[in-house]
Amino acid sequence: MTCTRLIARAISLVFLAPFAFFGGLKPMASVAVVWKGNCRDPRIRQRLFVYLQRLAARSDEYLRLRQPERPRILDVMNQQRGGVQRARANIESIDQEISGKILISTWVSPTPDALIAAAREAGVTLIEDPEAKAPPLIAIEKARLRGLDFKLFDPRGLYPGADRMSFVFLQCPEHPFLDGRLVEVATSEDCAASGAAALRGADLYLCGPSVHLRHYLEDWTDCLFSWMKFFFIGDLWWHRWEEEEGYADYRQVFADLQADRGADAAEQSAFDAVLATFAQHAEHWIDEVEGWAKTEQG
């Protein structure tokens, strides 16, 4: 049985009906997908990066070459949502030493209270922000970042600035409770633009990765993260509408595939299916957006 058919046991490609442009916009629920995990083994990370670079390259190809003509209302909505965004490459490969005032959200862990307790036990500085009514930030002075951050193609362009996926790992062996954690990187420019008092003067802010989606690639993220959890990062945790949605089904699919083909072939063919599913969603929604534009033009 092919990998695509195996994965079809766990998920069917359901494309929800597009919203109407005339007679008013129909409300569409959106969701912030968040993910957290820890991997200290550089060999595992490098193996994972090879695959994620393929995904990033496919997304970049769509962003550069397959942007559809959009109806005017979509462009207006996106301009209103986006504001002024820092110019960024579609793909950012990160491998750098960092130093200075580095602030880390305790939400890089699914259990922030445990991270705070570990920081206190290690004597690491915690910064409280009474105005935010949020857990304290962890402050360190040096570390290393390695990984990949890329813009996720959405032919509608709905959420400028909240449309990227970060798979960047924090390396700081002197702080084992932080070492190997997945983070999203905000620069000093981002910190200043946020207006948050706690981030004032920060050189970098590291938070939990997230991406904003609406009726597009939502189920696909469950497939992607299930693949990552099964083959690479055992403690990977994500939340869409529920915690680790779909993983029980995908785990069995991947286990069956592994038993049938062996670990390496299962890992590769399962990712091929993940990538193919991404392309199917992208192609479908390109057609939808082009159809909306034609309808608008009459």
C-alpha cells in the first residue's frame, strides 16, 4: 500500500466552501496553531532540516511564481491587518551566536510554570511585567540559534506577519532547561514595534512558534507535526483546536508504514505525502481565489 493511501486512512482532503464576496462576507473562524518541542541532538535536527528545507522551498516557489490575481476586497483586508511589516526573506536559514539582552517567553514550553521553577532553581534572572499579567520572562545573555524560518504560502495572503513557520532551536548548554527548545525569533526592531514595556531595550525576544490560519492547511498542520513527533521530536506538542489533534491516528499509520518499509523509507515516503498534501491545498485555493477575482470583475 502506498504512503499516500496509508495517510488517507487518517485524513481526507476536505476543502471547505469559500466565503462569498457579495452580499457581505461570511464570517470564517480562524485559528492560531502553536507548537513547542525540544531536541538537543544536532544529528536529528540536521536530518529534520533537510526535509523542512524542501517544504520551505516549495512554499517559496508558490510565493514567487504562483500568486493568483486577488479580488480587491482581499487586498484591502490584508493591508488593514498587516500594517507596516519588517522586510524579510521568504526563507531565513539561521545559524548564529546571539548575545546581549535576550528575553525568552516561558510559553516556549507547554508547561511554563515548570520552566519558571527551573529558571529560579538555576538562579537565572526572571523579569516580571505587572502590566501584562503574564508569566515572567527569562533573561539570558548569550546563546546560539540554529534552524529555519519561512513564510507559508497562502494565496489569499490573509495574515501578513503571522504567516511564518519557525523551526529554530535554541542552543544554550549552560541552561539545560532551555537547551534545544524550539523558538520564534523577534528582533530588537520587532520588540520596539510591539510597544510592550517588558520588551523595551531587548536585543532579542524568543517566544513559542505559531502561525495564523483560516480554513487552509489547518488539518495539514496536524499531519506535519504528527510526522515530526513520530520520526524526530518525541516531546513535540502542538495545539490547533485541540492538543496534538490527529496524532493517535497518524501514529498508527506511521507505525504500519515503518513496519512495512523500514524506518528510513517510512520517514521519507511519509514526508513526500506531507509535501504533496501541501501542494494540493495550495493548488485548490489558488483556483478558488482566481474564481473570486473573476466573479468580482463580473
